[in-house]
Amino acid sequence: MDLLGCPVCRFLMCEPVTLRCGHSFCRRCVGACPPSRCPGCKEKLRARDAKGVRNNVLLSGVVEKCCPEESKMKWHIQEKIKAGEFGEALQIVQEGLELAPDDLSLKLYRSEANAGLCRFAEALCDLDDLCCVRPGWPEGFFRKGKVLLEMGRHTEALTQFQRCLKLQADFSPAKAQIKMILEAEGMVVPDDVPQILQLVSEFLSGPCPVTSLMPSAQGDGIRCPTEEQRGAAEKTGAKVKSGTECCLSLCQAVSFLPTAEDDEELMMKKEERSSQGCYFVDQGASFNVLTVSDFECPLCIRLFYEPVTTPCGHTFCKNCLERSLDHNHRCPLCKQPLQEYFKSRKFHQTVLLQQIVSRLFPQQLAEREQLHTAEIAELSNLTQDIPIFVCTVAYPGIPCPLHVFEPRYRLMMRRCMEIGTKKFGMCCYESGKGFADYGCMLEILDLDLLPDGRSYVDTVGGKRFRVLRRGLRDGYNTADIEYLEDHKIDGAELEVLQRLHDSVYQQALEWYNRLNSRFQDQICRQYGTMPVREENIQASSNGPAWCWWLMSVLQLDPAYQTTLLSLTSLKDRLGHLRIVMEYFSQR
């Protein structure tokens, strides 16, 4: 049951919400006073991150299924309190406390109902217990301060608000209450929290205010007298009950405050007693009602893998949601717009759901992970089912910038980056076949993702390939391929090839030098400078780099470009280039 407890208040989650960082809390713990940072991971949050999210649908269902009686009862209590029917709410709380006398969450509701009925002493009694057992929960001290304020005991309330602000510096309601109290005393209150706390300390350490301090409200706001101190107080004639009927002066209150060590020991003992009764449902059997089908992604109908929760409260596998958002920036279930969520690109896993699945269904999760690993291994294969981007003719070693906007190619780019290969094939379109029989591998150098999902991708050409078999995967083309390499020669044939190479290179260089400076600058910006002549023309399996540079600059017919790309004879490729250069030289 510990999994379903809120990390902030440590009660059973009530109206669970999941923040963008992936941590889940009760709505009241992060919604009423949105924290500037996540209470779990301390990631910085915007005010709308906590207020704008809806209840986590899946987590709400899990809580209701595991704790049907408790969740139903607390829902009824909340509804009665919201409607102002405090008497009926109190009656339901009392029935619950008969089953679980130490349930702190019910005591919290009882204090709220009593406060609504103006029974402030009873409300304060429960809040005293809560603050002792939950010394790190700022809302408990804030509620206690509000009750004291209603009772007209402003100085005691000020102590509680100070404690609240110490625990959570961005707890704005406590800050507002402190300012109201001090300004009523004619003081100028700064906006800086450390300065406010200092001002409160100076105010409380001054002459004893008009309103006396209770023992349970003095100091850090969590002082509970020990048995020995109660006896000492009784000898002096002071009444010490639950901390609600004490009207001692400041001096009397301080006289029997426990030391820091005693205070800490007392809190630990009280927390040990209370923690046993935080939930009155059967903790041993509560998770038995859950099945694997409760944790299936509504898109792939498989066990969640890296579950993420949208601001509208629905949960999906991370990859499933990303694929859906490639096509439409709306929730696949409720159709709520998710543009802002998509722009942030912060698809953090829902930590609590991942923990529940790993604890309850370890074998099924292991099988799901194996399946995912097998899919990644299949995608990582660079000879079978490689992704094919159908667009243009790319060349080895030549930059090929892309503007990716189609959903299928968004998915392709994301997969290439996630699996780590950063490679895909590029082929030009060919009627009847879908794409040409020959292409070039591209490697992603940089990917600039835009807020709307489009991206600018910088790539460079790699190996050439021939298509053996065509296929489809999730909307984009795939192919089984074999890589191409130039045939190497030696002896007299190599000498002839070297002379042909030098002759064609000189033709290309003369043509380039005849271009005016404006064209040369354009070519340099887009394709880079012309590569130098290589000493060993067979060093690369793709042949001399300047040949591919020249082909990309000349902007030949795509079919002819594909033909040149497919040639594995450098002699044949140079022969074609010589004819092309003679044509361009005559123009």
C-alpha cells in the first residue's frame, strides 16, 4: 500500500495528478499552492504545470480498485465538505474512525469538518496530532494556523505560518497570512522570504504579544509536552490536555518545552504508532485485485513500456504517444489539445506506474522489455529492413540537408536517433517501384527539432547500396540492401585509369574556375569547396571524393545520377563525367 501513498502528505492518494517530471501527488498537495519545484525530484515547475493538469485516470482507477471502501468514503467526505455539509461529513468521518482510530487522513477531514462547524478546539486537537506526526508537511501547519487565526490567537497562528514557510519557501498562502498579521501590527513586510522569516523571529522574540502561545504552537510549531513535563505543569496548576485548552503565557509555555532530542524522539514514537493505521484497508491483499490488463496501453494494447501521462490525465507508452502526436497534436482518447505539452518534448515516465508494474508483474515486464530489445535490434540492422527516405539522390561524403515534416519521416528520424545508428537510406522516387534500385546511406550529424514537430536535419552521405527487397514499416519504406564498392585494378590498367582521372579532374577544375565569383560562392556555401586531387585514386571504396562533389554541383537528371551512383567501375564513371564536362564546357 506504500506505493499508493502521496510522497508529500503520506496519506492514500486522493485525486492523484502527475506532473510533467513524471512524479505523482494528491491534487491538494500540489494544486492549492503550486510548488516552484517538484517535491519529488526538485525539477523547476511553472505555476500552470500543477494547476493545469487533470487527475491521472489510470492511477485514480488503481486507488479505487485497491481501496474501494476507503476511497469511496473519503470521496463522500470531500463532497460533503465542498457542499458545506460539515455535520454530515463529520458523521461519516466518525464512522471511519471507528474502523481505524489512528487513521490520520480521517483526522484531517475531522479537523476540517469541525472548523466548518466553528468547533475550533476540536479541530486544533486533531491538527496538533497531525503536525507532530507529519513535521515535514507544510499544509498541516498552515491549516493549524488558519484555525488559530479563526480563534483570534494571531501570534500562535503566526508561529504556525512561519513554520510552514520554513518548510516550503514558495507556500504563498502562508506568506500572505504572515503579511496580513504583521501589517495589522503596523509593520512593513518585505517580499523576500528569508527577510520575512527574520522579521517574524524578531517579532516573536520581542515583548510577549497580547495573544498567549499554546505549548503545542510555540517554537517550531510542533512542540508536544512529554509526560514528565505534563506532571511539572500540573503541579503549577496549569491545565494541559490536548493542547487546545491551554492558555499559558509565553514564559510558561517555554518552561516545559522539550529539548530538540526529546522532541525528535517523541515525534518518532508517535509516527511509529500512527503509521500503523494510516490506511484501514487490508494492506496485504489490496494489490491482488489488479491484473495485467489494468496496465495495458490503449494504443498498442500491450503492457506499458515507459508509460507517460499527458496533462489531460491519460497514460500511454512513450513511443505510442510520440507516434500519435506525429499525426495529431491531440490526446488519442479525449482529443484535448496537447500543443504545449508537445512543444516541451518532456515525455518523462510516470514513475509510480512504472514502480507498480515492476513490483506486481516482474515477469510480464521482463517479457515486454525483451520484446522491445528485439525490436530495437531489428531496427539497428543496417542491411535488412533499413529505413528508406524517398526524396533525392545523395552522394558519398556530400552534405544533404533535409526538412522533415511528414509524420512517417518524423518517426523514422526519431527511431534513428533513439537506437543510436543515426543512419538511413536515401533514394530518389521511381514510378512503378516507389523508389530507385540504388541509393546512398545518410548519417545524421545534427537534428534541430522545431516546436511543431518538424525538424531540420543535417546529414552526410556514406556508403552506396543496391536494393534487394522492398518493404514497409509503420508508413515508411524499408529495404534489404547490399553495399557497393568500386572494383580495384592494378598494373597497366591502373596507369591508364590514372591518366584518365587526371584529365577529367583538370577539365572539372578549369570549368569551375571559369564560373563567376557569385556562382562559386553559392557552390561553396551549399557543397563546400572542390576537393583536392587524391594521390591514391583507389583508397576509398567509393572512389575519389571530387567526382561525387562534381555530380552534386552539376544537378543532373535524377535517373542519370542514379546510374552514375550504381557504377562500381571508376573508369566508367570517369568516362561519363568526361562527356558531361565536354558538354558544359561548350555552353
